[in-house]
Amino acid sequence: MTDELDFTDAADAVYRSLLERVGEAAPERRLDATRRAVEILGDPHRAAPVIHITGTNGKTSTSRMIESILRAGGLRTGLMTSPHLERFTERILIDGAPVADEAVARNWEEIEPFVAIVDAELEAAGTPRVTFFEALTVLAFACFADAPVDVVVLEVGMGGEWDSTNVADGQVAVFTPIALDHESALGTTIAQIARTKAGIIKPESAVVTAFQAPEALTVLRDATAAQGGTFAVEGGAFAVLDSRVAVGGQLISVKGLAGEYRDLALPLFGRHQAENAAVAIAAVESFLGAGTMRMADEVLQQGLGAVTSPGRLQMVGTEPPVLVDAAHNPHGAASLAAALEEYFDFDEVAFVLGVLAGKDVAGITAALAPHATRFIVTAPDSDRAIGAEELAASVARAVGPELAANVEAVERLDDALDEARAWAEAAPKRAVVVAGSIVLVGEAIAVAADREWGRS
């Protein structure tokens, strides 16, 4: 036990060291720093083939589905996602489990001197040293090479072209739906954002994409053609054939690239998750058999049946129902609203909402308002959080005078949750939904676990 505690302390120390670097909200538009770091480490990013995933919404869920299917097929997997909800080791998974604290500490001890070399070179050139996410990416590659793994499923942090994960060359490039988000970094139109994300397409890679807006689809198709790759889009080469509500999620049938797969249990809510599953299936088909070999039904049944996506329409309390969802832009909020209508039978919903600066508050609110009885507005524990009073004023303006009377600011999340749950307990078929920020969702999950509201 002492050793385990020592390793936990050491892993926490690694995270504190990473936090001393420039954070994820201010990424450097470069690949040279990460490329130099992995080069002097012996190219750990080339130790296993890569499936690379980008998009605006659904990246993490789709990544986790791809990883789970591959693992069900007998491969040893590495998975990098971001951000984390409760602990940073969630971002680096080996065979479906967070990387061990001992492995994090040992790998960081080995690579830190090399990261310091790159820091010194960058500073000598008058440029910022290695950032948080660049260092984390290098650490993930080191952990995957050390494990070792058979395949890496790699989720982009932001964008694609200059994201540090793009030092890897993905055999398969996967695109979830592209919408407006992070406009200050990625562009103010869907076409501009798609061009940045298309940077993960490498020579002769197989491109698998969700259904996209026409301007995004054109960008992706042209980028694929320029690289001599193959192109498969949802609704054409593959599709969701059927999605039916079932206990604990849904039953889906999918037309894949190499065949049809019927009545697969998916323990996640929302039509968007069925679509994510179709993308995941096509991505794995592309990776394993260039889209020509039908997968065994039992592999898909096992892989999708075991998938989890924490913080995505996750039930963290049952009496009353408390759901958390990482929707933090209008597209994500619209998917959340549609899932609430299709998969749940609530008469009234209180949204506990917290949003980070730079996000489209009006767009998020407009998507949720038709399903809201009240908004309890709070602030995540982040220096980028919009203050509760300021956010409440914005929400009240967005929802109009009738619902504005039911918009309330509560500074602390735990107090906001207490108030929302008390309201929900006062009448049948009421529920609480926490949304607006991944940071807020992570905090709500921790509160629910600490207070033992029960999870399902």
C-alpha cells in the first residue's frame, strides 16, 4: 500500500509539473517542438500504428468506441483523449484502463531531461518552451511505446494541422461532426475549421467521416484526394440503419463498409451516439481490412456493449435523476436536447449550467431552453469560467422574459446542485442536468461520488 501511495504521489507530482507549463487554452500553432522531443526520444510515436480522430463534437465517445472494438478483437490498445474529468491519467489508457501511476512517474522521469533539452532550444530561439499539451502528448507516446501496445487511438486536442498529436501519421483519419467552436484559434467559418482539422490526413490514409455540412465535406474530400487516400462518408459508404431505445441505452443496426451489423447493444443515450458508433465501426473496418473485411458480430457486440463515455449523458444520481453531459457548444447542446426528448420521460428539467469564456452562451442556451423549466447558473473552478452573475444575465437575455424569471445564479457548484436536487425531489418526473463545460461536469461527477447519489 505504501508503494501504491508513493506512486500516486509521484504521478500527482508529474501533473503539477505539467501544469507549470502554458495551458491547453493557449496552444502553440506548431509541430516542431513536439517533433523535436519525440525525435530525440527515439520516435515513440512510431512504435504502433495510429488511428487519428478530430472533429468538433463526439471525438471522445467515438475514440472510446474505436478502442473498445479493437480491444474486443484481441489487440492491445493505447488511447489518448482530452480533457480529463477527474484525474489526468484518464487521458492515457492502456487496454481500456488509465495508465498506472507507476508507469506515468517512471516514463516522465525518463523523458523529462529530453523535454528540458527542447525547452532550452526553444528559449534560445526566442520561442515559448514546450506547452502542457505538447509535453502530455510526448508522455502519452512514451507510455504507449513502453507498454507496448498494438495500436494507438489518438484524439486531437484542438484542430488538427498544428495540434501536437499530428506528429503521428495516422493510417486512418477520422472526422466527427465539424461545427463552430474555438473560433479564435481555428477560424470563423466551418470551411476554415475543416481546413485546419483536415491537416491530420496523411498520404494514402483512409479517411472516415461523419455526415458533414457541405462546406466541410468539400474540404475533407479535396484534402483526401490531394493525399491519394480513400474517402468514406456517413450516409453513403456507411450509415445507421436503425436506432431503438432500450434499457440502459439503445439497440442499433449499422451498414458498415464491409457488411451489415444488426441489433448491437450500445449502452449510451442519444441518436448522436448511434452515429458515432457507425463512424467507429467504419474506422475499425478501414484499419483492420481496408474496409473490405466484415467484422465478427461477437467482436462488435462485445466492443460496443462494454463501451463507456464518462460525462456524456451519464447518470450520476437516481433519486432524483441527475445527468451530466459535456455539451459546451450549440451543436453539443442540440444533441443533448434531442437525447433528452427521445430517451427520457421527464416532465420538468433544471439545467445546472456553467460555461467558459469564449463559448457561445446564447447558442447553448437556445438549444436547451425548450426543454428547461429553470436554469441554475454557476461557475466551474477555472480561471476561464464566466462568473455566475454574468452568465445568468446572458442566459436570461437569451431565453426571453417568461423563462428569465426562472434563471438563478448560485456561485458554488455544490450549492447549485443541492438547490437543483431539492427542487427535483419536490415533484415527480423532475430531473437535473449539468452541462455547459467539461470542467463543470468533472466537478459534478466528483460531488456525486462523494455524496453517494448512486450511479447507473
